[in-house]
Amino acid sequence: MGAFGTYAKKFQKIDVFQIFRDITRENDVQKWIIEVINRRVEFTGITSDGTKLQTDSSSGGNPYSIATMNIKDYLGQRISNVTLKDTGDFWDSFKIILLDDGFRIDADFEKKDGNIQRNFTQQYSSEKEFEDAIASLNQDEFRILVEQFYYPKFVKKVNAILQ
């Protein structure tokens, strides 16, 4: 068998989808996905669909009610935009769930007094719509994920198979 036949057999062993699943399982990939969502919301208050979050009780163009802003200011927390960060429990709940056709970003949106979405009903009419807007990457973030993680890791894994 010539060189072509040898490589043809090796190419048959390449399971593209399995390689992408393996890459998604890697800690650095999962950590990056969760951190980029956290940073976007915490520092800009913007969801993956481009909405700048404002609570239903926001006042005078501020993202929060005056009472909430006073409390957050007293606690030394950011008040320039909605952060969804109070105790940190919400962001600690984020995880990547592998699916047959990709992955889903999951988080615990329930607090003791109900779903976090209940504070944003003017912007998001359903819990699912709100959760999807928070727990997902925007197009630029996804492009960076592919360029910085999936592409180089994919090439490395395919090269290892072809050796």
C-alpha cells in the first residue's frame, strides 16, 4: 500500500464531531466560555443578543432602582450596569452541558424568591428567552472561541491521528 492508502486509512479514523466534543470537554475551553459571558455581563450589562439590561424597577436611565443602587454602592458593587452578581452564586452555577449536536451553557437562574428573569419582564417576557440571552455567546465571542480554541486544537488532534 502506498502513501495515499496509508493516509486514506488514517483519514477514515477521523471523527470530526468527536474531536469537537473532546475539545469542548477540555477545562480551558469551558472556563473561557463561562468567563467571557461573565465578564460581558458584569462589566457591560449586555446580553448575548445585544440588550443592555435594566431591571423593571430601574429609574431615570439607571440600570437599577434608586434603593438597589444605594445598597450596591454601600456594598462596593458596580452600579453603572446590571451585573447579575450579588453573592457570586449565580456565576458559580454556570456549566457546559454536552449534547448530541453540540453544547449548551446551563446555569441556575432560580433564587429563593423566584427566577432572576422576574426582574427583567419588560425586556424579556419569558424565563427561557432571558436565560438564553444570558447563558450564550454572541457571534463575536463564538468566532473567537473557534479561532483561539477549536481551530488550533482540532488541527493538533488531526495531525496526531495522521502521524
